[in-house]
Amino acid sequence: MVPEEDPPPTPAPPSVAGGDDGREHDAIHLTWPEAADVVYQLAVSGPAGERMIENARPGPVGGLAPATTFVFRLRAVGPESASDWSSPLETCTRPAVPLVTFQVRPTGSAGSIAWSCEGPGELRLDIELTAEGLVPTIWEDVAVASAAMLSTASRAWAVRARGVMRHPLAPGGRNVSRWTQPQHHVIDTMAVVSVPTLGPTVAPSFDAVARVLRGRHGA
């Protein structure tokens, strides 16, 4: 009589690859040590139920809902039997990148910026302002529709935002989206010139913005 083969050892639970950077709004990047002579099953549990990924490999698990809790469990499958399930990994996806509208206007001798976006009722925003020669300013956990005054120290501004939702599994309890692409604005004494971003990583220089202003005044 051929003795039954012992099942493979229970694997360690998967972990998020790269720490917090491995979380996206629609995917979680997972990693785990792989053993020889086994394949892996990955169970993914969320509000919509559980799905099984056969022959799972370390990498991104996609098709996930934004700002949602998911539980991942792993087991090793050998030629004759399977291990017990690993301990669970519980984590959450990021919120989706918000669609934010900015308006930068001259206000007296200074300027103002207003913003608005739609999203879940608990959504808040982080707003980042940068200008040539100034330290970047970040306003955290502001309302999705609000306004603020700008300094007169610079008239060329780049502004971007990210969504913020509270979640106990996120670092510091703040579950943040990726940043929006920066929008570039110039405060003119007569009007506001908005310069669109040229691409995902290319933005107009402050010299280019100044040329826009000179053109408006016939310089």
C-alpha cells in the first residue's frame, strides 16, 4: 500500500508588495515566497463575495472596487493534496483619483483659488499648491467645495489634489488616492490664464507661462 503524501506546508500569508505603494484604487499588488513543486490558490474576499484565483503568482490582483476592504488567503497545492489556508491579509484599495475643478482668480491685490468635485459623502481632499521660489503648501482634509486666498509672492501656480477617506487599515487611518495631474494657472492683474498640462509627466515651465502673459500685454 502506497503511503499518502503529506500535504504541503501552510504558506505564510501574502503581503502588499512595496508597502503602501502597492495599493491602487482598482488593484492590490501582492507578494509571497514561492516554494518548489507546488502551485498556489489565492482566495479574494470582498463585499461582492469570494473568488478563487488558480495558479496564482505574486503580482497585481485587479478588478477591485475603490476604497473597499478585501481579504486575501493563500494555500499551496501539491500533486496529491493541498495545504491549509494561510492566515488572512486584510487591506483596502485606495479611493479613485477625484475629478477636481479649480478656479484661480485675482482678488484685489492678491488672488484666490476655489475648487469643487463630486464623490462619496465622506470624501475630503488634500490640496497642494506650488509656485516658483516658494515652499509647496498642502492643505489637508479640506471640504470638496471650498476656497482660499493665495499669496502675492508669486503669480504662477501649479495645483493638484488627492481624495481622502477614513479607513482603519490605511496608514494613519487616512486612505488617500493618487494625486491628480497638476493644473497650471497664472494670476494676471486683468484676467486669469489657464495653461493645460502637456502630458502625464510634462508641464509648462514658468518661462512659458510668462510668455503667455507678455503676449496678452503686447510685450
